[in-house]
Amino acid sequence: MIECVLAPFSMEMQEQIPRQRMIVDKLFNQGVLITYTLAADRSKLWIVIQADNESELIQYIESLPMTKYCDYNYSEIMFHDSSMFIPSISLN
């Protein structure tokens, strides 16, 4: 799990959001990114990534444009549980 402490939000950071979203979506589609959570005040970002080793993990983190605006730490986790909401489908 990666915890990023973000710098105060700036216009320069805002300009990076479309590129960040594009890479995040790509990593989700590849099954690399498991979760991606931003604090409401934009001060922290928490990410769970599936990587085979530490250098691969760092490569994924460094591919994100917002990395240059944060200090990050990471810890290997044993497991990550979450509850996904999947809407029920009505055939009516």
C-alpha cells in the first residue's frame, strides 16, 4: 500500500489531472491498480498496487504525474479486503 502526502494543491497540479487519470485508468484496466483513494482535502492519496517486486512497484508509482508533487511511503500488505457495490439488475 502506498501513502502519498501531497503538496498544497496548485494550478500546475490541476493541469496534470487528465494525464494522471489516463494512467490510473490504464493501470486499473491492466489489473495493476487495485484501489486509488484521494482525501477530500487533497492532502493524501492511498494506492494499492499489485506488483511482483519492489522495483516494479516503484516504476508504477513513478509513472504517475502527481508523484513529483508528493512524498510517498509504501508497505507490503498481506491482503486487502474491500466491498464492491454492484447494483442489482431488474428485468422489469
